[in-house]
Amino acid sequence: MKFRSIAVEGPIGVGKTSFVELLSKKFDAFVVYENLDNPFLQDFYEDKPGAAFQVQLFFLLSRFRQLQDLSQRDLLQQITICDYIFPKDKVFAY
């Protein structure tokens, strides 16, 4: 294959993770899932002031850690499939 990574992006609840699981089986790929164990999500959904910043900062740091871990892998050996894209943090920042 010409590609080594695939990223799937979309709104919450549309089936990104399920699609990534199907792709990972087809390509025998390493999968990176978005960390949804964000302790600030409840405050965000309750529309508390400052919660959006806290939620997004948590997601940003979580993704950064995942990228650090990925850099340790030999990415040439196996396709990597991710159920989010890193640039969406910039969208949420605005």
C-alpha cells in the first residue's frame, strides 16, 4: 500500500470508532482511539464557564501523549488508523 496511516474524523456518535475497527481488521492495523475519559466533559455539557477550555486542553494533551507513543513505534511495519485528527484542536480553539 502507498499509505501508512488513516485518520477518520466526524462528530461524536456517528460511528467513527466502529468504522476504524472495521478498517483495522481489513488492514491488520494498529489503532489509536480518542481518549474519552475526560474529567471535564460533564462541566462542558452543563455549560459551565471555562469548561470548554479545560475539555479541549485535556484532549490536546492526551493526543500529544499518544503521538509521542506513536513516534516510538516502527511506523513502517504496520498501518496506523486513528479515530480522530490532530488538527481539529485548532478548530475548537477558535
